[in-house]
Amino acid sequence: MFTYDKYRDFLSLIKKTSETYLFMDFDWNSNGLILRHDIDLSIDYCFKLVKAEKEVGVLSTNFILMTSPFYNPLAAENASMLQEMSEWGFEIGLHFDPTCYPDVSSDELQKYAEEEAAGLSRIVGKDVKSISLHCPSVHGQFPMFDGFINAYDPEFFSNENYISDSCMSFRGKNPVEWLNLSQTKAVQMLLHPLHYQSESANYVPVFEGYINQQISTINTHFSANFSYRKDIGELPNYSVAHLQS
């Protein structure tokens, strides 16, 4: 399942068997599938999945972490991808990490969620209406927020209507069988874009590939500095001992 080719095959199966909906406009009394992506590490990985979904005609809701230590939604390339996804009809929601705001009241946490959602809304040019929580099972916090659809609301989130590929494992659940279930009830499916690669790989090589991509990105951004060598010459190769002397 965790290659782009197999994912396209899975999307084709979704298209044949299920109605897909966005969180922001789903009637939970209906049958169908809400396809969701939590973007923990890279918007670029998400954009690749969304392009495949667009080609097949399947919609997804994509949750963006405004407090991510790994990517900046305001960076021009990231903002452009988010805007394009939104223009294609995909929902952009807020991936909210309550641990960034320790020891605050529920009212204060509501305010921080609203502020993050407002910032994300300015990026995509549309109101953010949905929230998913970042790693709630790890930190044990499942706050609800007024005015937002919450992916972890008990109405959406239960063992009977929720399936996830967390750590590249569906925890004994078969995603194809869950597509069949979506014909008779509402189902939420969470897929993490980082897991999907051109070639099949397990968890460790997937992260190695991500790290290598980040190194390449950093090198590209700073490669302009190399052009100044002709003007300033080679810099001295200072050692730690030299700097400390």
C-alpha cells in the first residue's frame, strides 16, 4: 500500500466503492468516507498525495501544523502548495498541538487554536473550519473547540468508524474492508503522507529518505552563497582548537 502506484490503485478503489467527503461539509448521518491527512513533517509529501487524489477525483482534508519544528507553512513554496490544494477543492484544516501551550485554561487554549486557525486561513484565503489534534494518544489530551469541527470528536472518532496507518500499521484493520463499510456507515481514514514513497520501504528507510530530502533542500537554499567564492576566495578552514586559542 505504501508506494505511490499502490496508493493510486487504492484511490481508484475508493472512487468505485465510496463517496468521499470533507470534514467541513459532511453530514454524519450519511454513509461515506472522510479521507484525512495529518501533515507532521512535510507539506511536499502531502502535495504528492493530493495530486494523485485530484487525478482520480477523490477529495481529502489536510491538517497543517502551524507549530511544526520541521516546516513553515508561511514559506513561499509551502504556502503556494497549500493555496493550490485549496483551489483544487481540498480542505485545509488545522493540526493543533495543545502541548505547545502548557498549563493554560480551556478558554486560553480556545484562543490559541483560533489564532492559529486565523493564521492558516490567511495563507489559504479561506476560513479554516476543522481541527485535528497532534499526537493526542501520546500526550493524552483531547480538547474540543467551539466553532470548529474536531476530528477527535467522539462522533467522528471511535474504534468502529476510525482507521489509521500510524507508524505504517493499520493495527489489524484492513483498509479495503473499511471502504466496504463506508457504503453502510460513515468512516474516517487517516493516512500520513510521509509513509508513501516511489519504492516500497519500511519505517526506518522512510525517515532516512525524508532526512536526505531535507539535506538536499537546505543545500539548494544556500547554494547561492557558493557564488561569492570568486570574490572573497576560499575561507580559512578553522578548527575547533584554532577558534579556542
